[in-house]
Amino acid sequence: MKTRISLLMATAGLMAIAACTDQTGQPIGGMSRTQQGAIAGGVLGAVIGATEDGDNRGRDAARGAIIGAAAGAVAGNILDRQAQALQQQISNPNVQIVNHGSYLQVVMPEGILFATNSAAVSGPAQSDLYAVARNLNQYPNSRVEVIGHTDSTGSMALNMDLSQRRAQSVTGILAAAGVNQARLTARGVGPNQPVASNATDAGRAQNRRVEILIRPTQ
């Protein structure tokens, strides 16, 4: 019972830490991702130590908290630094870089990547993708998922095909720029994950995008 309560408390604590962000995914309250990672790692480490069998649960909990806090701080610090580097390396101000705490999200609108109904990446956008590739090679311990999105105009089959081809085009440029293909996956979801209403031109423009999700592997 005590173990179950400890796990529930830890889960609640980690959810609360994850919620300490503003609408852009940035930390609020003056707490950096490094600090959030240290706290989250410490909580998780303490619980793992406390659930070990034996008569030294208190000692194991403290030891787990220290190890977990150190690991969490390192992971959070790496994401902080990688996000800052991306901000400096990408020249187009319309590209969004969001640090979600456990992964980075790079959002590239269709307008800077592709012509209408095309999967060929424009020249200026290729420069930004090469900058992303350099960043990924600088921080190699991650897996990268490229997701193509469309609005709801046209048939589902057309949009699914277009979004997949666009995701593959972006992935191909990252690979050509030196990113290990084993780290890369491409997926098209068509209009199935909108971020705005498809009832307006502005909303449809927001929905037409490619997202690059960077998830640390250690």
C-alpha cells in the first residue's frame, strides 16, 4: 500500500512539473528545464529507491533521489541548450521551436517549405533544414520524427499522400545533410491533427505544416 501511495504521489508531482509551462511550451515561474528535470528525476529516483526490497529504503530513496536529480538535470540542460542553439541557427522567424521538457518541437509552416500541392522543398527552406541537421548532428543522442500535416481541403486520400510525401522530403534533406537515417522517421497524418479551425483561411494556413519532433534517447 505504501508503495502504491508513493508511486501515485510521484506521478502527481511529475504531472505538476510538466504543467509548469506557458502556452508556447516554455517554463514559467523562473524554473528552467534543467531545474524541472532535476526535480522530476529526483522525485522518480526517490520513489524507485523507496520501493526497493530490504531494510534500507530510506537510504535507497535518498540515493535514488540524488542519482535521479543528476540525470534529470543533465537531460533538461541538454534540451535547453539545444533549443537555444536552434533559435540562433534557424534564420526564418516563422519557424517555431518549442521545448516541451521531454522533447523539442520544430514547427515549419507550409508557406516557407512548399508551393501549393507540392512536396518539393523551396531553396530558402532547405537552408533552415540544413541548420536543423547541423543541430541534430551536434546533439546526436536523439530520435527524430518528421510529421507532415495538411488542412482539410480536398480528399482524405490526397491529403494523406501529400503529407507523407512532404514529411519524406524533409527527412530526405536531413539525411542528405548528414543525419543518420536510423534516427529519422517520416509520417504523414493529413488533416487529422489540426491546431486551428479549418473554417478560415488563417486556420487552414496554420494546419498546413511540417513538425520535427526531437526526442532524446539518453
